[in-house]
Amino acid sequence: MVLNLLLDSTYLLPSFGIKVEGLSDEQILRLRVAKIKGKVKFYCLPLVWVEIISKVHREARRRRVDVENIIAVATKSLLDSGFYEWITPGSKAIELAFKLRVLGHRDNIDNLLYATSLEKNMVFLTMDKEFREFLSNHGYKTENLMDHNQLLSMLG
């Protein structure tokens, strides 16, 4: 059985050379191997580019490095390699994302990722504990939320 994973932008940042706290190179490799072996499929929403561009820009300024070449290679890899499938949220996901915003969760991208994962029956791969807590506190299911540690443990 293949597990369909909708990725939070956090899991795409290493493609740009950005280290993510709590995500080791070994874990990234294990995620790649799981994909190559057909255990998982990676899905992304195009709207994550909003977060990625901001985070890559901030990191480049902080490190005082020119990342234009890295951007070109990483973007081409993410979009054209076939390693990731890019999907869009449907109307039910957009409605749920709006409800989550009304309830007070201000991160519209996370709201749309979560709602799309429900709509398309996927696991939302995220490290965001606060979002999980928000969803639980408001009576939303969180069984479809998983971080890489949980996923890798499950895959063995």
C-alpha cells in the first residue's frame, strides 16, 4: 500500500540548502528512499511557494549568500522531476480552510494544506505541534497529521 503524503513547506526547504531543525540529513534520505521504493507518494500545493520564497530569502540574507543559482536548480527539481505531484485544493477544502481561519488560526497555508489533506484522503506531513493542538482544541481530527519521525517509525 502506498501512503499519500501532502507536504508542509518545511519538507521542501532542504532542497534549497536550508537546514530544518529536527530534520536530519539521514531522515531526509530515508524519506527519499521510501518514495523511491514506492512506499509513499509526495504531493504539494503550489501555494507553499509563498512560504518557501519568504524563508529562502530570509535565510539568504541571514547568511549573506547569493541563492539565485540554488533557486533555479531546486525549483526545477521540485517542479519537473516528477518526484512531487502538484495538486490544488477543491471547494470543500477551501470552505474548511475558511472555517479554520474564522476560528482563529491565522496561517491560511496550513489551513489549506490540512483541509486539502482531508478532502483528498491524505496524510498531512507537518512538524507543526501548535496547529495540531489548535485542531484538537476545536474538535477537528488529527489522525491524518504526522511528522517525519512518526512516518519513518511506521514505515520501519
